Amino acid sequence: MAHDRDLGVRFVAGADEAGRGSLAGPLVAAAVCLDMDRLRGRRCAPLGLLDDSKRHTSVRREELFQAVVESAAQVAVIVIPAAQIDRRGLHRSNLSALGRALCALDPEPDVCMTDGFSVPGCGRAHRAVVGGDGRSAAIAAASIVAKVTRDRFMHRIAPEYPEFRFDRHVGYITAEHTRAVRQYGPTPLHRRSFEAIAYAQMDLDLGL
């Protein structure tokens, strides 16, 4: 929280994404605006635990998600499905989602930040903070919102593809996931473009 308070403004927003390196499922970007003047009291105490979502257990992420939603001045979420990632490319899709999430915050925050990526043509002034989800409470809050939103989606859709066990790996590369793709082929949730980072990490012939 100290990083964001030191900015010396009232409304501080951060944006981050989840799912950039996954093999299946959407890319989810979130932007969270915190009102630094109102972050007081017991309800906001859990925000002191904010950090990169990957450093928390799923249970703790759910707890932090609830705290963020209850405490934030604004929250915006953008979901980019696999087919759109394939059409536009992963990097462009990621930048577009981050920019759209920030621009969805209205009124405009005093300061906007992203986790490491500058977003050209975003239409909203912002700062790219390297390692931002470990430094800025607003960016860490966005990281939590994006991750929990995406994980919930993958858990909800898992019963439609029981052989893939999306409820276990939420679309990321695991030995179990790799075996399922090799045995059953890709689902509509799987990214098929060569630009998808995940495919560069797997030795799969999917006829792309």
C-alpha cells in the first residue's frame, strides 16, 4: 500500500492480466481503482496482504477478491476468448485488454499503472511499473481480480470437457493436460495460433 500512497493522489488504478501463458481458456485483464482516502478500517485490513496473485493459494485469492470488490472505488474486467487471441495475436490481445480495462474506469483515476507493459494508443495516460503486482496494491488487486475471474470461468466450464480436467490446471500446461490434448485433440477453448506462448512449450502436432 505504501507505494500507492506515496504517489500523493487520491484515486490510484492498476491493471494486470491472467492467462497470458495458458494453452486453453481466455485471457482476462482487470483494472482496479482504489480510493486511498477511504482505505481505512477493518474491512480494508485484508488488502495489506495484496501481492502477485501467483504467490497466494486459491483460497487466499478468493478472500482477497472479496476484499478488493468490497473496498475498490471501481473494478473493470475484460475477457478475450481463445479465438480472438488467435486472430489478433497474443501480445496485441494482451495490450488491447489492458488498455480497454483502464479506459473502462470512469471517472478517470488520478494515476493509472500497468504491470510491466506500456500500452500504446491506450487513450489513457499510464505508467508501466516493472514488477508492479509485487509493488503496487492497485496492480496486485487487479492481478487478483483477473486470476480469480479466469479461474472461476475455467471451473464452471470444466464439466463440459471432463476428460481435460480444466478444474485442476485451469488451462495451463501440465502433464495431465498435455496427455489429454494428445489423446482427444484441442477443444474450442484451446488457442491454436503459433503466436500463443504455450504452444512453443509443447511438442504437439495439432495440424496448425
